[in-house]
Amino acid sequence: MEKLTETVDQAVSLMAEKEGKYLTFSLAEEDYGIGILKIKEIIGMMPITLVPQTPEHVKGVINLRGKVIPVIDLRLRFGMESIEYDERTCIIVVEIKGQAVTVQIGIVVDSVSEVLNIKGEDVEETPTFGTSLNTDFILGMAKMEGGVKILLDIDEVLSTEEIAVLEKAA
């Protein structure tokens, strides 16, 4: 009985950790969310300077008020097809943990939706899709009216090696 209580307590604390405010956005008709504390700002599309010999999903760098920030296209990072950017396409500047310091990167998304306050009991664990599929970047699945929002752990979206490449590019 004591082990059961301990397991329930762990599950409740995991749900509570995922509770909070999330900025939601769309990619290819799907809804995603990133914890609001990771967001630095949201900007419209601006000229992106290409950086040679970077992966396809790394679009380049931008100059944001005198600071050089690497930009990735989240669609391409997730293996989705590329689309033409339009007036709703924007860059979300997020802060992620690098090897030594935190790094600001821009992520291109189709459109930003809203900030939602998501309760812990509305977040379910990431389903298992088999051993060959890496889902570490998914924090959980938020059950909302009319569907599910995929909550991202933005620190896990890029590998340590990719973050190192972006640190050098910036």
C-alpha cells in the first residue's frame, strides 16, 4: 500500500510540474505549446542571413537589436514539408540550455495562437510509439476542448551537438 501511495504521489508531482501557462502555436494544422517562461519574445518574419554548411532546418541568423540570433524552421526540424512564409508566419525567440550557458534561438512557426493556462490534470504523458522513435522533446499532451495540444520541452527539441553548432553560428 505504501508503494502505491508513493507512485500516486510521484504521478501527481509530475502533473503539477507540467501545469502552467503555455504559448500555443500551429505547425501544419497541429497545435503545439511551449512553457511561457522559455519565451523571450515573438517577432514577425524578418530577413534571415544564411549560414553555409548548416543543417536544412537551420535557416540562418537574424540581427535582433544588435544581437545575432540563430533561427531554425520548426517544420523542417520535425520532418514536415516546407511552406512559403506568409503574414501569419513568425519567429518565437526562446531561451534554451546550451552546454555552458543559455542560448537564445528563434523558431519559425506557421502562426501563434494564444497563451493558455493548462492544468496538471489536463496533461497526459507522451504516448509510447515504440523504441525507435525519440519523443524526449515532447513534455506531454494537453487535452483541450476539440483536440490535443502537443507540449514541447524546447530544451530537448535540438540535440546538444545542434545547440553547439547554433552557438558557433551566433
